[in-house]
Amino acid sequence: MNDCIFCKIIDGTIPSVSVYEDDDIKVFLDISQTTPGHTLLVPKKHVANIFEYDDSLAQTILPKIPVIARAIKKSNPKILGLNIVNNNGAIAYQSVFHSHFHFIPRFADTDSFAMTFKDNSEKYSSDELQEIADRIHENMEE
């Protein structure tokens, strides 16, 4: 992709602070450094989001996530936890449309990163939840 910032980082047109690279992925520090050590993993193959992964790409990329996570955690004894975030589509806050995973180290509950999940459980009956689960199950690809 000619206008993709991550493709330009992968090919070296745009500089980055590299953490790791192999034939399939590039791992580099996020320029924003939401917290110290904020890192991105991007597949070298340009795919917009997780919906475009085929089995081969998933089997290549996804096993590397825990390896990178452990390395980040071990890199700083002050890291207490780690958010791994993958946004898919503009509605889900994806701003660069080349699939990527954020690794955001957490140092304290007062650091500069927050996620909130609203509890909507009172809005759903057991039957409604089962209907949602069944629709998802019916669309599973084996």
C-alpha cells in the first residue's frame, strides 16, 4: 500500500525504533508512548484488520503475541501488567488500517491509559444471551 504508514515503516521509508523483526512481523515502539514501552506488532503482509486474516496468517502472527508480551514485561521490573489491544474498524477506534496489536505496559492504575467496560447485563435475559451465542456459533469457521 503506497499510503500506509505501517507499510512505510516496514520497508524503512519511515524510521522507527525497532524491537524485533523477522520475515513475518515487525515490532517497534509506538511513537506516542502512551506508557513507557508501548509497542506495536504489525504483520508484514498488509491486511486491514483481523477480519482479513486467513488461517496461515493467524497461525504465523498470533503465537508471537505472548512472546512479545513476556519480553516487554521482563524489560522493566516496574511493569505490573500489560494491555494488549487490537482495534478492528473505525468504529472500534482503529486509526491505521494495517492490522496491528498494541502492547501497553501498565505501571499503576493512575498511569495515562484507561479502558472501561459498561455492565449491561441487566438488559439481557438468559434466552437473549443464548440467542446471541447461537448466532455466533452458527458462523464459526472450522
